[in-house]
Amino acid sequence: MSDSETIQTIKSQTLAVLAEITANPKPSYAIDGQQVSWNEYLRQLQATADWCDKQLATAEPVELHTSGYTP
């Protein structure tokens, strides 16, 4: 599997989790000294998806069309 394919897989998995937790949002809470912040988790997932987009954008081949002028 290439790096681009791995990053695309990570992005797909992240988006699936994002879809799941936004469809069924939960409140943040603390129990037995453990803090669970769903808002922070959501931000981390969004940052991961953004990172994947940036990595994929730089990995894609770029084609430049230029033209020259000679007098």
C-alpha cells in the first residue's frame, strides 16, 4: 500500500468516526477522575482529516501548462 493510499484510508476512517459522533453527539463528562471531552475529540478528528487533505494535496502530481513567446 502506498503512502497516499494509507493517508486516504486514515481519512476515510476519520470521516466515518466524525459522521458517527456528529449523528449521535454526547456531552463531555468526568467519572472516577477520568475526563472525557467529546468536543476536544471532535476537534482532533477534524484536525486529522485536515492533515490528510494537506498530505494528499502535496502528494498528487501537478501539471503545469506554460507558453513561451519569441519575438
